[in-house]
Amino acid sequence: MQPLSNALFREVRPDFFRVLSGPLAHLYVNALDALERESSQRSEGLEREEAVALVEQVVEAHLDIAATSDESLAQAVTTRDKARAILDTLRATGWVQEEERTNWQRLIFFDPNGSLLLHALRQIAFPDAAVFSDKLVNVCVTLSRPDALADQPWAQIETCVANVQGGLAELRAMQKSIERHTRQQLAATTLKENLALLFDQFAERIGRACYAQLVHARMPTKLAETQRALDHLDSNAHLLTEMQSEVLRRDPGLSAESAMARVRLRLNELQEMLHQVEPLAETIDRRTAEFARRSQARFRYLQETTSENRSRVQTFFETLNRHFAGRRVMELEDLGIEFPKLLLHEVQLFGGLESLYSPRLRRVAGEIEPMEDVDPHQTDRAIAQLESNLRDSLTVGRANHFVTELPGSRGAQYTSQDLLRDHVRNDEDVASLIACLLHARSADARFDVQVPRSDGDLDTGDFDQKLLYRIERFVLTKK
């Protein structure tokens, strides 16, 4: 038998597989997938511009192409040029074929070998649900019945070999699927994901569809009977002669000894494959038990973690309500009580993104047009509104007026505690006090403000509470 590489590279070019292993493998795989899917629906082929448009869509979705060192792609400027370069590479490596018609029309056809390989890649990326189709059970029933091989024994043996191969493939697919579900279970971060994997996915796809059927089939008992039947078949000269005759009829060029050797070789191959069934079934049992054990451990871990955090937060707020009923948490910080910082691990906007602040639109400055024939009531209303805005604005004049109203002459000093206790009664007075703090360094200010924290070069200062405000302590001096 000739080596696989010789036969393989006689059918495809050596560069055929190179596009799947380079730095742009993701890009080429997606481009091939798009071209093959479209070509499978177009028996007449794709026009070159249509193929370039399909590849261009893939290029736009791949930002990693900008950092490529490929010379043909690096020289391309637009995405259309890059798509043409990729299509030319696929044509040069044998993935697609280009045909030019007499009317100058250029058609793109996908290579049949490429379709076969892409089908295998899709099977790897998107594996089908594991099944147990009773192929192994049918083999056991066929070989265990004495009269089953009486008619066309060689055809029955060939069918049994094919069924055993298919059954072993199903068992390996079950094993792989259980491993995949186990990895997903270990990566689950919430109880919802844990239970969904256990009941919605594993129980439906593996537990009921595959594993339960495998257990119900009682394979160990049937396999033992099948092995004994095959041992008797090796000593059944009549059936061996019939199978030898059938092999000679299908391949007349063989000798009688070669035909009998082929029969015994196929029976030996069937026995060896049947020996693999039980170890695979035992492996599936262990993997299923491991999945159940890890699912339970993951569930307990997630349950204990979430419930422990929930109980801690609940205990924290119940303690606050019990000792400081009627107060706010901000007020408690003034008492010197330090609380642990709450770490929120799931933060969402209650009102959605629409609740976020939207910036104001900038308006274009225009010419000021004089107003004519203004109603006297509108004039009085505008003047009253202007007076209200001036009164509410935190100007240096408002700060000087507040200081002038304080008792005492030039040089009199007032601490922030005295001001808050004797001269600040409402929000208007707080606003006047804030105006003093804002304009303390102004040249027009008739007062001076000194903060003990700044004079002592301290990191933190002392605060006083008034109404809903916390004000750092200071000393105000009249000029």
C-alpha cells in the first residue's frame, strides 16, 4: 500500500493546507466557509465579483488583517483589493478554480476536495449531538443467532464490521460530549448556568438520549454471548467455506488460500473491535459519574458562596437598623464609625442606557435683535427674574453682605462652629457661607478665611454637620 502523503499530494497541491495554519488562518477559514456555502447553492458557479464581495465582507469583520506581514495583503490599500488578493491566494493553492467563458465572464467554482475538508472542519467545530443507535446491539443479536448467518454469511459479516465501526464512533462521540459538558460545568459562574447544563443540556442530550439507552442495552452480557458465537464460527467449516466462495466470486483473481486468509482476517478484526466496546462503555460510565459529582460540587460551591455573601450583607444592614434607627449612613461617619466597603459584582442601570445624562446641544451664536412693542407686564416679569437670579448667585457682593451683617468691627474673628450655630439657619444662609469660601482670596472681599488643615499641613480636617451639608472647619476674619 502506497504512503498516504504520496496519494494525498497527488490530488491536492502542497500549499493546500498552508492557508489553514498561517497567522491569518481565522480569516481564510471564514472566507472559505462563506465561499463554499454560497457555491453549494449555485451549481453554475459564482461570478468573480460576487466572490470578491463575499470575501470583502469577511475582511471587514477581521481587524487583525491590518497587522499582517503578508506581502500581497500589505500592498493592498482598500478592503476590495485585499479581498482580491485573498481570492487569488485561494485560487493559487487549489481551493477554488476560475473559469473564463467566451463572453469574458469569469466564474469561480469551489474545489470538491475543499468541500470535503470544510465539511470535516464544520463537524469538528459544531459536533452533532451524541446518539446511541443500537448498531452494537444489532451486531450482537446477528452473531448470537445460529441461523442468522445461514444465508449470505459473508455479507452479514461485512455488515457487522461496518456496524461495529459505527457503534465505536458513537461511543467515542458520547465520551467527547461528556468531557465537553464537564468543562462547561466547571466554568459555570451562576446557579442558573449550573442547573441549565445539568438538566437542560446534559440530561436531554446525553442522559436520556445516549447513556440511558446504553445501560438499558446490557452490553456486557450481550458481548460475552457474541464472543462465544465468534469462537464457534472459527471452527464452523461449512460457513467458512461459504464465505470463502463468496470472496472468490467477488474477486476471481484471488487464490483459495488468499480468500480464506481474508475471511479469517475479517473475523479477527471483528473480534478485536468488539473487545474495544466494553472498555469504552466503562470509560463513559466513569465520565458520567465524574460529571454528576462535579456538577454537585459546583452547585454546592455556588450556593454556599452566594448565600454566604447574601447573609453577610443582610446581617450588616440589620445591625445598622438596630443600633442607628432613623439616621443616615453619611451621618454615622461623623461619629467615627468605619464601615467596610461594599463590593457590587453585578451592577446594572435600572432605567437602561436612556437614563444616562445626554450632553446639551451647542447652539450657534446669533445676532441680538432688539425687542419692540414689549408688554409692560413682560418687562416687569423679566426684571423680577433678573433680580432673583442675582440674589441667588454666589457673588462676592453676597459674601460681603453676609459678613457685614455679622456683629463686630474690623478684625473680629468667627469660627465655623459659631457661624453654623448662630448665623446659619436655612439653605440661603448656607449659600451665603459658600460664597464667602469661594471669594475668600478675591481682592474685593472684605474678609479673610483660614483653614486649620492648610495651616497645619494635615491630610484630613474636621467637619461640622449643618442641615444636609458637611462643612470643613475654618476661621473667618473681618477686614
